[in-house]
Amino acid sequence: MRFVPAKSEEQLNLQALHRIRERLVRSRTSLSNQTRGLLLEAGISIPQGLAKIRNLLPEIYKDLANRLTLIERDYLSNLYNDLVDLDGKILKYEKQLQTLCGQSAECQKLLTIPGIGLLTSTALISAIGDAHAFKNGRQLAAWVGLTPRQHSSGGKDRLMGISKRGNNYLRKLLVHGARSVVYRCRNKEDRGGPGSSDH
């Protein structure tokens, strides 16, 4: 068993900001999906992505040439206002995370790692605190749930998919960060790229 020390005030603050922001992001995603669905029922299709909804929704409910009723224009206007409100709240919490990140020497060190940004660095600090609680990187990866599950039988080791145990939110951020690094270095020949001999 791994005994986790009590979280510091900094960790608790970071954790709270992350949880509130994540709830707001889920609400925004739900709102955008509902808006797109209502528009489809009205015979209007818009491309995927929040930016498209932000840009096109005001034009749609203000356009008197389309077949939208007054009721549809009213609730689409309200949905757009809700979206703007959620954007503002999310930005507020991200600015608070940015401030706390700038005050943390540990966060600044984490930011130097490719694929680690504001959200991942502050989430790591809030969840782990002192990395010396782990003997090595593999122990930390196993704690997060990023190491493969093993199924050994008859002297044969069989590695399966990652265990997905531990902190789901932190694991999601780390996986997205790793994907962004792989995507960006796809055509590079540097030390971290696929064309290098050191992997």
C-alpha cells in the first residue's frame, strides 16, 4: 500500500481549480452538443468544433432569411449567451491556474518537458506533490495507470493494454500531451523525432 501524505494548501487550491474548470468544460461540451442537435432539427448543419459554434450561431439566429421561428431564435440566442458565459468562467480559472503555476518552481520545471503545459503541470503538482514519494518513473506511471497490465501463465509474459488505474483526469492530460509531441515531431529528425536513433 502507498500512503499519501496530506495535501498542502497549494495542492488543494490547484485541485479545486482543476475540478471546477473540468466541470465547466463538460458543461460547455454538453451545451455545444445540444445546440448542434437543435440546429440539425431545424434543418441547419454547422461544422464540428466550438469555434464554429461561436462564430456561426449569432449569424444564424440573427439571419431573418432562414426559416427559424421566433421561439427558436430566442433559445438559440440564450444558448449562445450561456456559451459565452461558460467561456468566460473557464478563462477565469485558467488565469488563476496560470498565476499559481508562475509562483511554483516545480511547475516551471515541469513546463520544460515536451508535452507538458499549464494544465498537466499544475495537475501533476496537485495530485503528486513530492515526486520523491516514488522510487522511479515507472512507479509513478503505474500509479497513474499508464503501464501495461500483465498476464503471465506458464512462464510466458503477456503484456496487455494500459491498466487505466489511478487518476483518470491526470492520465487523460498526460496521454493528450504525449499525442501532441508525437504529432509535432512526426516529420522531424531531431533527438526526439521518429527518425532519430535514440528512442
